[in-house]
Amino acid sequence: MKTEHFADALMGMTARGTTAKEAVHTLMSYLEARGMKNALSTLPALLERKAMRERRRNEVVMDVVHHHNAPHAKKEAAQYLVPLGVDPHDVHIRENDDLIGGWRLTGKGVLVDNSFKKHLLSLYRRIII
């Protein structure tokens, strides 16, 4: 079995309510019984990568041109945050120099682009094409 399967098993056990200590003990017993204890050496790094990936997937990020634009952008984006079950205070604000103005909200499988760049590109395409 791949080490990734053991990491998935640990994460699944803890998601179902097993304490981390019990889950690790169960996995160690399983690996020792099958002579696969060396799989434990790569498990911490793999678990960390999986946790970071999961955190990024569930994190909601708002890109703005400057941080002082964030309060206004959060008010505008509130209608998109409610269906996601996200409190505006939990939104991570990030400055993005690629934006000309406005904001862009990403996270939980959603992209809401309310940037000036989007509108300017749309206008450009209508004029040129």
C-alpha cells in the first residue's frame, strides 16, 4: 500500500471522531503487524501537505488592489459569502497588483470576479472583435 493511503486513513479516522492519539496507535499497530513500520517516516510530511491542500481548498480569499479597499469590497461581496456559509471576517485579504481596481473572490470552488480588469477586457473584446 502507498503511504498516501495510510494518510487518508488517518484523516478519515479523525474526521469520524477518533482522537488523533487513538488513530495513530491503530495505524502503528497495523503497520507493525505487517512489517511496514518504515512507512511512518514519510507520513508526517504527507499529512502536512494534505492539510495545507485542504486548508487552501476551504479558504476564501479576496484579492484587492490595496488593503484600504478591503472593507468596501467585503460589503459588496457579502451577498456571495452568505451562500458559502462564510463570515466576512473570515475572508483572507490579499493585495494583487494585477488588478486595476475592484475585487476578486475565490474559494470553496467559487470565483466571483468584480474587477475593473474583467470589465475592461470585456469592453476591449467587444470593440476589437
